[in-house]
Amino acid sequence: MGVLPWSCRCGLNPTPSKNRGAPARPPPPHPAARVRRSKYTGQSVRAMPMRVLTVGKKRSQGTQLLVEEYKEKLGHYCDVEDTLIKSNPKLTSDVKVQIEAEDASMMQQLKAEDFVVVLDENGKDVMSEQIADLIGDAGNTGSSRLTFCIGGPYGLGIQVRERADATIRLSSLVLNHQVALILLMEQLYRAWTIIKGQKYHH
């Protein structure tokens, strides 16, 4: 499986005519009122099971509560699994050894039939509509599960990076893995509302 191409389907609002006597055009809609769409909006999309793998220490109570909230919301669309992989399993001070150990632990969680999406600061910038496209595209590959990988404080190892079918980033900022997890879960829920053409509920 190769990296899937996604294209931005955003358009520009036309500039109102300034010609004297020309019919007045209605003002462009407020950005908040714009209907977000993907190429799959309104179409039947395969509800692939999703899995989110993160490397880190025990999460804060607040983070876990938000994760559970979005898992419940996503559960209306597909099965969702959340797996936390212990950071620095060899308890070493050598960063390289730590990354390799975490890399090996994450690879053990991946199956050959997974469609793997890696979150990396050097990945492709995506908007919510493009995440919706990614979900739809992955469902057409014959994969049995859509798996997202978030690395620890030193990032992901080479094996997981090479295993990735797609590499994205949710922000140009460097995010703590707990923040990245919450942001990803929120965006996955938002993407499904876009696919279904439904109103996003906070």
C-alpha cells in the first residue's frame, strides 16, 4: 500500500461586484457557517475499526476523560480502540535505545492488514476535510483496521515510519503526546460528522 494522495477541496468566495447598477450579491457566509465537505460527504463509507497507539506514561485524569468522551462519540460511527504503550520500556538513559525499544513495542501492535497513519512533525499538513478523505480512502484499500500512531517525547522509530501508509501532522507546533491524542480524537470525530453531513456537537 502506498501513500494516498489527498487534495484540498476548498474554494474561494467570489468578490461582490462593485459595478454601479449591478444586482447586489449576498455577502459571503460567515466562516463558522460554512458547510465542511469531503469527497465522501453524503456517501456510504466503510466503518473501519480504528485504533490509536500512543507512547507515553500514565495519562492525566483530564486527558483520559476527554479521550473516553470522544471514544463514545466515535462509537456511533465505528469501533474505536485506544492503546497506551509504555515509554522507555528498557528504562535506559540512552535516547537511541529508548526510541528503538518503543519502536519495537509499537511494531508488535501492528498487523499486516492495518492501514497505518503516522503523526509526525514532518508529515503532510491536513485539514478536517482531508482527514475525512483519508478515512474514506483507507476504507477502499481492503485493510481491516485504520491505525494511528503517536510517538513518545523523542518521536517515532524508523520501523514504524517505514511501515506507515500515510504520514500527517495536525499542527506545525510540537505537541505533547497527550495533547496530540486529544486533538486527533477530536478531529476523527469531526471527520465523521463531515462524512455524514451532520452538525458537529461540542
